[in-house]
Amino acid sequence: VEQFIYISSIAVFEKEIKNNLEINNKVKSFCQSAYGLSKLKTESFLKDFTSDKEIKFTIVRPPLIIGPNPPGNLKILLKAIKYKLPFPYDLFIKPKKFIAIDNLSSFIFWTLNNKLAFNKAFNICDDKSYSVFEIVSKICEIQNIKLRYLPFNNLLIKIISNSPFLKYFYKKLERELIIDDSYTKETLKWN
């Protein structure tokens, strides 16, 4: 084995994500969630494991990956669209960065045996930001489904944001996600 390419996650920057701060190559990773910690520990293990060997590593930190048959939160969103559930327009209008599966695949191939990528970690995302509302609207348009809106008032928002079941999902959809991947593009000459 000459090179490990590890698909980590932008979730290793949990602190910045929670505070709507920009994530760039200068930000130190910090997280407390089990998912983020598992990614961070694996990154650390990989660095330690390869430190005294001829093996190189490349760490890729994507945000939510979009493409056919997605898992996780995007799958839940697609089910909500399929069952024609109403969406709270006002809640999900903050921009977020994503990455298309084709772009992620292209990036991984670009880093294979690329000396510029050796022993480094890269934040990666698509150039354009989208809000959850824009994504839902586009999916509805493609599937010819009429999008229904749910009027939200402050009391309803408070109930949802404090509900044990919905709190986590609400927070992930509601917050902004700002990623600067200029270091990745400049270092690897990739776009």
C-alpha cells in the first residue's frame, strides 16, 4: 500500500458549524459528537500509523454528499417530499455547502498518487451554496410534486427546536454551513 485516502467528514469542525463560523484550512478541528469524534480519532490514528512508514495518507473532509439514493438526513428529506408533507419555508433558508457524488469521486481520483496531496487533510465542497428550501423546491420540480408550505410561528419553532426527537434534525437543517475550500483548490490545482 502506497497511500491511504480516508473519507472523513466536515463534522470534525462541529464547534464552528454550531456557531455558523467559516470552516477553512486554518481552523482547528474540534467536536464532541460520537460521529465527529470517530472521524477525528481515525484521522489521528492514520497520521500516527503512517508517521514511521513509507505509506502516505490523504484525508478528505466533505460535507453532506448529494446524489442518487442518499442516506441519512437527505433520505429523510426525500421521504418527506414523497409523502407530500408540508415544509416550513422560513426555517430552512440559510445557505449550506454540499458536494455532489461525481465531484467527490473526481477529487478522490485526483488525489491518487498525487504528491501534492500526501500527508494532508482537505476540506472539499461544491462551489455553490444551497438552502434546504432550494433543494426541496428543485426535487419537487423534477418529480412534478407541488410543494406545500407550513406557516411557522415562534411558538411552533420553540416546540420543535426543544423536542428531543426533532431537536437534532431541526438544528442541522436550520443552521448555515460555510466552507472555504480555496486551500484545497490552490494546493492541488483542482476545481
